[in-house]
Amino acid sequence: MERTQADRIYAAERALGYDGWLCGVEDGQQWLNELIHTRWWKRRSDVNEIRLTYGRLPRFPKPECTGRKEGTTGYIEISRGWLCEQYLIHEASHVLVWPTDHGPKFVWTLLDLTGYAFDDEMRRDLKRYMEDQEVKFR
């Protein structure tokens, strides 16, 4: 079975590892609140609120994380046990490029947000892992 672009991105993120574990949804909400009030975010989005909830969508039989945008509000649902900054970065990238999915615009946004939230070295590492996984950048 051929791997999708999303599968390749997830594999690259697993190779990078997950950093920034958070204590609970309230801690994650505070992290997102601080992010969306930065100049970096405001230059890229009209989203002025992100609502973070624990979620397990009924249509998914396994734990799932989702990010979407409605108007100027972003919504991120994250499964318990997956609450870390790297997952929030991934889902916040979906909010930034909504309604597109895992295409090139998402890839570059994910890389940029990873670099902003962590550092340039982590961005470079994630890009290298993406290249190893043959993620499409164009």
C-alpha cells in the first residue's frame, strides 16, 4: 500500500520525537493563547482564538487529533496522552492553512512554526526527516 503525504509527515514527526509535554488541556490552552498573541502568528492569520479540547471524535475508532478554522476561531481536538507542543504545532498549522490539508503549504507552515516554537535546529531536523520520508514540498 502506498503511503500518503500525511503518512510521510507523521513518520518524519515520529523520527523527530515529541517535545514539550503539557500537564493538561488548560496548560495547552495557555500555550496556544500565548502563541496566537505573538507577532509571528498575527502576521500569518486572522485567527484570534483557538479553543483546545480533549476529543475523541465518534467517527474515529482510535485516538485522533484535529485542527480546523471557522471564521476567526480555530478549534483543536486532541486525544488524552497526546498533549504536547509538537502535536499542538501540527494542529495549529492546520488552522493556519485551513482548509488545505497536508500539502506543500501545510508542510512549509509546519516547518516554520516548529522553528518559531522550538528553534532553527529542530526545524532543520524535521525538514531532513521529511526529506528522508519523501514528503512533497512542491
